[in-house]
Amino acid sequence: MTGNFWETKTLDRMTRAEWESLCDGCGKCCLHKIQDADTDEVLPTNVACKLLDRDSARCSDYRHRKARVPDCLRLTARNVNRHPWLPETCAYRLLANGEPLPDWHYLVCGDPEAVHRAGESTRGWTVSEVDAGSLEHHIVDRRL
């Protein structure tokens, strides 16, 4: 990958490697959310998918995630804006909406740990769905 490809290419024109590199490793898309049936409001929880490595904030089995977690969504350039639960800081969402990547995104600053230092990742405050119990008891007051 060369240069700031994300500034010159649309999502649908990116190579697979470019697309995959957009993920900042925050892990927020791997958190369970509750969507209010009446208002459609998306309520975040601190409950992580069983595949989320809570130390690295990355999927522990990314290649096989769909087989192990069938409802794990595969994002595409066509469906990015159809999912209100994607984090506000998600590079895919930002670029689809013509917005720049944040300063802490590793493609901008060169440091994969910057997302964690900026407090924009799931590191240190989540619980695995294996241990969590009812999602309603895990709603958090956090911007995702």
C-alpha cells in the first residue's frame, strides 16, 4: 500500500489489503448492542463477542469468524451505512461519509497502540459474552 490511499480511493475501489488495513483495532464493532424496538436507539454494552481478544481488541479467529459466529457481519462498501451499531469512529463509516480518519488512527499516526491510548478501544473495560449473563445488566454510558 502506498501513500494515503484512503484519501484518494473510495471504499469500493480499494484492494482487499487496503480495505482490511482500515480497521483500527478498536474492537467496538465486536461489542454486543441492544436496539430499542420502539425507538431504534442503539444502546452499547461492555459485553464482547466470545472471539474478541480483550487484550489486543482484535478478533482471535478472524478468518473463521463467520463459521464460529454466524451473525458476525461482513462489512462491504455497499452495506457500511446500513448498520447503526458501527462505532462513530469506525474508519469504514467515516470514509463512507466523506469524513477524515482521526489523528489516532494508525494509518495517520503510524502507531497501532494510539487507538488504545486515546481511549477509543475496548481494551480494559469489557467482559466476554461467555461470562456476562443478561445484556441488559451491561449497558454502558459510552460513546461507541
